[in-house]
Amino acid sequence: MNKFSVLSILLVVTLVFSGAEESFQRVLVRNFPAPESGAIVIRNPVGLVTVRAADRSDIEIRYRLYADDGDFNKSRNLVAKMAMSTKEKDDTLQVDIELPFEHIGKLKFPRLGSRFDIESRWNGRSVKTSSHKGTEVFAELEISVPKNTAIIYEGIVAGVEFIENSGSLGIAFECGEIVLSRTSGMQKISTGKAKIKTEDVSGSVEIATGSADIEGSVYSIDRLFITSASGNIEIEAANKIQELEIAVQSGNVELNTVEIGGGEISTVSGKVKLDIDSVLTGELSIATVSGNVKIVSEAAFAIERHITLSGAISHPGIEGGTRTMEIDNPDGSGILRIDTISGDIKVDF
């Protein structure tokens, strides 16, 4: 056996009855020594995953394999074709969940509270997944890892939560929900439609999404980088954001923070609301085509320019209706630039 040999294994088979005895599930627990690289790759095409970091030296995986095909025997046969496999690859523990796609026309996963129909590819196979049509098949994982474990998660549809992990984190899937709770380190997320929630997240966060909404709180951020096509962004920062870059096409951006080192916020048609409690120490640029910009601030920063082609500028020191405004910086604080084509600009101190 290699160094990723299973330390212990507990097998529990649970039958789930729903009046007509239609569904079947199997629950297992496996333990592994933590890899020397401190890295784990999790590949679960459809399911629910909770990863919790703790003061431990091994990795524990509790997983549930579930199927409901409308008939108990059919459901049991589907679960028999499901498995969790592990292997060592480049000193990394790789965990793969195998689902019986070849025996299912369309996989149903109704446990996210959102409606979707998607077609994608997994391991070279075309896979159809729906929130309301097809055969319900999925895997649910509860994973405990050492706190500094580097984690990569890949899937199609999922509801995932990462708790108190301080290692690097990479997440990539198309649709579902992502929760980051008290995580830190380098965190990269790539998703199409997944909703993203954060709770007291620290470190560096990079998010690339199609139409997902992003909301929550961050604690101490070195770099916050978000690109989104149509999702709304609402973030509250308890401490300074060292570097900020947000680019949205049609979603709205609302940011409440104590301090910003510098960066850029850009949107095509979304609204931008920025509330800075303390100080802007660097240079912050806000650009929008048709969205409105509102700055509510007690911060000390210079307004180098406000320019709008067709919108109005509202500021405590001037009359409304002005299109271009420049204010000198008397105290050497940061610089704020705002450009908009047709949106209004409002600045309150």
C-alpha cells in the first residue's frame, strides 16, 4: 500500500423509505493520512460538500451516495454503480466521485433552491443536469482536513461550504452555491451561475462569474478581484482592502469598507454605491457607461475629477447639473476618479 492507504474504514448502509420505498442511500466514512504537500483535489460532479479545517493531522471523508429513481430496486442498483475512489497524484490526494451517468438520461438535483437546466461535459461524457427533471442522483461529502490544506474542488452542480481553511483554495463548477466562512489565504473561484456568500474572509480573493450574486463580509483583504457579467455584488469589509478591482457588466456594486488602498470599479449599466468610513490612501477609479454612482463617505480623499457626458453631478460643494468637476487635494490623501457616460454621480461627505 502507498502512503495514502486508508487508515480506517467504516461502512454503514442506510435504506431510506418514502412511503413507497423509492430511494436508496449508502453512507461511508474513510480516513487518510494527510499528503506531504498538504494538498487535496476533490472531483464531485453533482452534490453537496462541506469542508471543515481543524487541528488534526489526517483527512476524514464522510460521504453519502443517494439515488431516487421512483423504484426501490432501481435506486439501489444505481447506488451500486456509484463510488468514491482515491489515488496519489504528484504527492496530492485526489478524490473522485463516480456517478452512473451512462444509466441516466438526465440527472435531477433539486436541493439548491434555484431552477436550472444545463448540459456540460464530465470526463469526456455529455451530462444533462436539471433542478426539476430526471433521476435524482448525487453524492454528499463532509470532509475534515488540517487547517493549512490546499484544496481544489471541481464539479458541475454543487452546494459547497468551506470553513476556517487557511490553505489555498480553488473552486470551479457551473451552477450552485458557494459559502466561504472564515477562510484565508489565496482563494480563487470560477463559476457560471453559482451564488457566492462570504463570512469574515481574509487573504486574497479572486472571483470570476457569469451571472452569480456575491454577498457577505470580508475581514482583512490583501486583494479583492471580481469579474461578473450580470451578478450583483454587495460586500462589507471590516478592515482595509489593500487592492480592489471589480468589473461588472450589468450588475450593481455596493461596497462598505473602512479603508481602501486603491483600485478600480467598472460597470456598463449597473449602479455603484461606495461607502468609505475612514480613508482612501491610494488611487481609486470608478467608471460606468449608464449606471449611477453614489459615494457616501467620511473618508479623507481628493476628488481629482468627476466627469459625466449626459448625467448630473451632485456634491455638497457645488450646484447640481455640472458635468465636470475638479477638486484639489489639500492634505495629501488618496485620489478618487469617477467617469460615466450617462449615469448620475452623487458624493456625500
